[in-house]
Amino acid sequence: MKYLSLLLLLLANFTYSQQLKWVPGEILVQFSPKTDIHQLIRDFETATDVDISDFELLSVNANIYKVSFTEKNVDLDEQLKNFFDLPTVYNVQKNHYLTQRETLPNDPQFNDQWFHKNTGQTGGTVDADIDTPDAWDITTGGLTSHDDTIVACIIESQGVDITHEDLVDNIWHNYAEIPDNGIDDDNNGYIDDYDGWNVVDLNDNVGAGSHGTRVAGMIGAVGNNNIGVSGVNWNVKMMIIKGQSAVESSLIAAYDYPLTMRKKYNSTYGAEGAYVVVTNLSWGIDNGDPADMPLWCAMYDTLGIHGILNVAATTNDNANVDVVGDLPTTCTSQFLIAVTSSDDNDVRDGSGYGTTHIDLAAPGSAVKLTFPANLYTTTSGTSFASPCVAGAVALAYSTPCPEFIAFSKGDPEGAALAMRGYILNNVDAVTALASEVATGGRLNVNNTITDILANCTITACDQPYNVHASAFVDTTATFEWNGFSTDYLFYIQEGNNPVVEIPVTAQTSISFDTLVACTDYTIWVKGICGSDTSNFSFPYTFTTDGCCTNPALNLDGFGTNELTVSWNSILYASGYELRYKPEGAAEWIDTLIGISSPLNITGLDTCTTYELQIKTICTDSTQGFGNSHLFQTSGCGACYDLTYCDVVGANASLEWIDSIVVGWNTNVSGADNGWLQSTDIISTFKPGLTYPIALKPGYSGTAYTEHFTVWIDFDQNGVFDATDTVFVNETTTTVLQESIYIPTNAVHGITKMRIAMNGTSSPVACPTGSFWGEYEDYCVYIGEDAGFDENQIEFSLYPNPAENILNIICNAEIAETKVFDQSGKLIISMQSNNSKTIDISALSSGFYLLQITTEKGIYVQKFIKE
């Protein structure tokens, strides 16, 4: 039943997205790199009196956050202006809904992939194809001429069947990561990303959607293996990103993974990361306007700068997107190729068009592709025209042209732009497309590869590449490169002095120990080819140490009242000064002179944020103090100082913890992607007393039976064990009302509370497998100065607003309950309501007053009937 409900939910989301173009109560913001996000949010809330419930980092590389407002009906246009006026905000926009570019499969009897070689076998026009067999005479993909493994990234909401018989050998894996060990082995910011990345579940569960499996079949179904079909590439590796959902924020997070891996590849000269050359997106927004979504469009520029070209499908509606708009295909990035679909007669297949924004057509109508569970199907849509182009881009990078690949290493941005030109300048001109797409034609991958070869200077030894410093200490450096020769000429220029040529025999490295301090250098390398030489490598520039700069500080370890700080020494520094103070204080507590690394600072206040600055002293050019570094001493309590186990595998798409009442404090959280990690102190408790707790599940459709368990780390040891269990496996479909008893021996201080909801079984404290439901973590305070006075009435209503049932939370027996409307008219009267629930389903929507009578007096609270 849950899988049926999930399908209905997805359909409902697509329908809802046609009504609302953006997510209520959410915006996307790009900050400058050094922005203190926490302080900015606090300042914003103070200045605008608008509460922000959460902010989530979507892109580390572009510094883009999703900001969620507590009030979902907040005026987003006003908040966009408020954020845009902040000096550290680069750009801001709404979080728009997306829709999938797909039409249903329509002809499962086609047995031929006409788009590779069209002989008229499907009744179409001979040669209305992309000429892949001719291209395969030159290359079938896989590796560049420098032996780089070519990677194409597929971004899909439901992922790809990576076990499919005709795809499994072409699925990319992150071999620098050890699967399922809970460690970020390759230090890329993603834990256990072996099979790719799931941006919702934050793991590498990337299979196995029907749509994505068809997309993957177009790009890279294994060729020449006597199984199934062939993709445009026989041997390409496909990186799968799953979980891009129906909102824009998840898409930005999805693009950040291939960007991270390509940046690592570039910065380590191929030792780490992945050589991602292209991404494919078969999703978008019909009638979308790039002016409303600058952050999404800007991601393509960021990807392109690092060498990634991007391909996207336009709408499946027969619409001129130059007039009505479309996203992302009307984004103006030079690193984006926008694709429409053509059929076996070279006629546009009822999909989007526009001579300004749609670059070319590619086969997408009635194409035979892979389908989950080792099946094959015929399918149609721009969803499959787009990966046809993405596959062509990846295949073109395997063209046997070392010069072009050297270009991509020295200038990734320039190579991406050049590849876009090779694709677009070599289409087959089609009369029917002349007034419909910018190039007037349909993809031809053979033309692309032939043009790359025609512009490639192939010599006995091509230009060296990957020129870099492998060791660099002070004024000593070792330089390395790769190339195709035995002997080389090494060139080095110091500042503006003349270039010096140095022969290098039988090796690909050279070392220096007499460089000049604090000086700019540029180096090049040529290969010696008999009596001739290769072209110059791309230049490598660097600056030697010795400038009187302030070092970066490493906060190596801190305790309750102390901090250890260290830094790398600055060449020619005669000394250092360091000063520190509580964050925001007007005066510095102390300035330490004559210090050295590492430095231990003592006598600090417990649980206090400090800022510190360092200054380098040099004989001839002393700098001022550098930027502040912030750190916080420990002692804030177990909730902040200890690391608790993660929650892994939660799926909150159908059911979640919607709101809670702990003591007399309420938090309405809604769905939080399976695990809410709050640092808010949700309640205070006094040992030996009992407090109420109410937990309300939320549903996307059907109300299921939910299983609840609650833990509080009473002994503050960082582990949720049996002695920390408040209650176990209580079930409900509506609202669970229970109680919390605080043991008399509970350790005083701020500790962690974990609330768990599992839709199928009793929750465990540290789940590691997939389950339906959600967990929420909060901080709570335990101490003798907490709790309530037994003579003081504590009274609240929950949920508020309410739809059918209103729950009364009170620490006294209730003798009588009454409900009045706004005019004072008595609507409901109940005697001895110790069940503490009241049915309000018959009331009209609006404001009401609820009055209770106890032995300690009469009390009134306002509530809203939805």
C-alpha cells in the first residue's frame, strides 16, 4: 500500500506544481564565501521580525543555501528584497517546482535502434540518424588519449537500475571510497558515496527508476557485448545522482556532487575525483523564466568553469520557448546545450522549439532503450533526446587527439566551450528544423569527432600536460609533468626576467633549491621529437614562500577552559603576536607576544565563543592582524559537546513527525528529510518529576500506524541505551500522548533527546537500514532549578491550529471544559474532561476560546479551528 501511496504522492506533486510554481516559505540564497551565516540569519530576524526555521547548505562550491521561513505563507517577494539588500548576498530567488521531461513508451515492438543507423527500417527517412557506426570506426568511448576514464553524470529523481545486464559494466563507482563503513574515505564531503549519490537520503542508494534506466541506456548501454542494445557510448562510465525531487533546491545539491569530483580531479591532476565531462538533466519547468531562477542557471557557469558541459531536455509541449519560456533550456549559460526531440524522419516530435534558446534536435521519438529488470522498451520524449547529445559529448572526449585532452587539462573551461562548438557546428542541416532550432539541424556525432580530428595537430610527440609542483617547501620545489617524449625542454621565468631554457633528459621532473623568496614564477615544458619539438605545455604559475603574510590558524583542540592553536611557519618571520577576546566584545582580553606554534591558551570561560587573530612580524614588512578565527570552548553540555550516532535510511515521503509537545513547549517541524537535528533546548526538566509529551505524525495521504520510541541521554555518555529509554514502541495513527519521568539520578546539564517514529516496526536508537518514518533530535536541560511549581497550573492546547481533535495538556485534573466563539457564545460544555481531548470537527473555521475549570482556578486559552 505504501508503494501505491508513493506513486499517488508523486502524481499529486506534479499536479500541485502546476498550481504553485514555487515552494511556499522557502527561498534560495547565494552568499559571499566568508559570510557568517548564523550571525546573518540572527541579524535578519531581528531587523525584519520574520522567523527562519531552517537553513540548509545545498552547494559547498557555490555557497548556496535553502532558507525556510517558519511562516509558510510569508510574502516571498518581500523577503527576496530583504535578503537581496544584504551586502553579503550575491543572489536570491524562490525555490521553484520542476516537472519531468517524459512521455510514456508507445511501441514496444520496435526491434531496431534507428537513431544509430537509419535504413528506413521503421518507415523513416534513410540516414536521419546521428551516424554512430561511422563514429565507432574511430572510437567507442571509455578513455581519453591520456587514459583518463571519461565520466558522464546522470541526474535523476528515481535513479537508475545499476544492476541491469546491459548497464552494469558502465556504471561509475568511486573506488577511493570503501562502501558502507560510515567514513568519508576520500575526504570529498560525502560518506560512503561508492555507487554515486542520493541527495535526499544522503547515501549511495541510486537505483532503480524506469525513466533514469532509459536515459542511461541512451548514453551508455554497453556495446558489442551480445546483450540488448547499444548506447551512444560502448564503454563510458555513468555517474548516477538520485533524489533530485520536484523542487529546485535538490537540483542544485545534485549538481554539486559532479562539480566536487571534477574539481578534485583538476586540482590533483587526476589522482583523485572523477573526469566528469558532461551532465544530463531530463527535468525542468514548463514556461519557466531564468530571471526568477538565477542560482539554477548560474550553476551551469560554475560547472563549465571547471570543465563540465551540461545538456538538458526542453519541454515536451509543442511550444516556442523563446516566447513562453522554459527551464533550464532558456538559461543563457555558454556551458548549456538545450535539446529538442526529432523522429525517424528528421521532424521535430511535437516538443519545444525556438531559434534563440533551443540549440539542436536529437533522436528521441520511438527509441529502443534499456528498462529495469533486464528488460528493453521503446520510448519517446525530449528526456531521451537530451542524453543522446550527452552521450555524444562523452564519446567525443575519447577522440584520439592528445592535443585536445591536453587543452582540457590546462584550460578546462576553454575545452568545454570548444566541445560545445564541435557539437553545435557539426549538425546535419535539416530543412524542417531550419526555423525551429538555433543550429537548424540534428546531432551528428561522427561529424563532431571528424572535426576534432581535423583540428588536431598530431605529431610524433604531442605537447606535455599535467605540469605541476609535486613538492614545494619555502624556496625549494620539484616540478613534474606527463608527456609522450623521452627528453624535454623545461622553461622557467622569474618575475619579469628573461625565460631560461633547461634540457631534461630521460625523466619527467626537475628540482630547484635556489628559488627567490616571495617571487612569481611561470614554467612551461616542451617535448623533444628528434630534430623538432612539441608545442608548449599550458603554463603553470606559482609564488614562492617568504612573503610576510599572516598564517592560517589550526584550532587543533579545545577543552572547557583552554584551546590549543597551531600554524605553519612563515619563511623569514622573526616572530608572531596573537590576541583573543569573547566574540563581539569591545576589548581584546590579551595580546600574546613572542609566541610559537603550537600555543596553548588557558583560563578561558566555559561554553564561550572566542575570536582570535594572529600577526606575523618580519624585519622589513610586518603585516597587521589578520581576519578573526572563531572557536567555542566546551562545557555547553552533552547535547553540544558529544557526538551521537547518526540516523541512516529514513524515508519521510509518506509519513513523518509533524509536531511535538514536550513539557509545555511546542515545535511544529513537518517533514525534515527523515532526520531533524535541532540544537534548540526544547524543554527543561527537574529530576524526580513527570512531564507530558505529545507526538503527532504527519502523512502525505493514508494515515498509517506509527511506532514511537523516545530516549533522553540521562547519564550524558553520548549513547542511547536501555537506561535512557523514556518509553518504547507506543503506537498511534493520530496523536500519541505519553509522559516523561526524569530519574532522580539524572546528570544535571544540557543533554540530547531523540524522538523516533517508524512506520513498520519498533524504532531503534541508531538505525542503519531503510525504513519509513522520521527521527528528531533536540536538546533538553535537566536540573534542580528547572521544572514547574506543583502549585502552578501549566496549561496548553495541541495541535493549534487544529482540524478535528483538540488535545488539552494540563498538570491538574479538569472538572469542566467549555468552548466559546468570538462573540462569547457558549458552543461546547463538558463535565470532568480528564480524557483531555475534545472533538471540534463540527465547528466552523475561525478563532475560539477554550476554558477549563480546575481545583486551582479557571484558565482560558485561544485556539484556531482550521
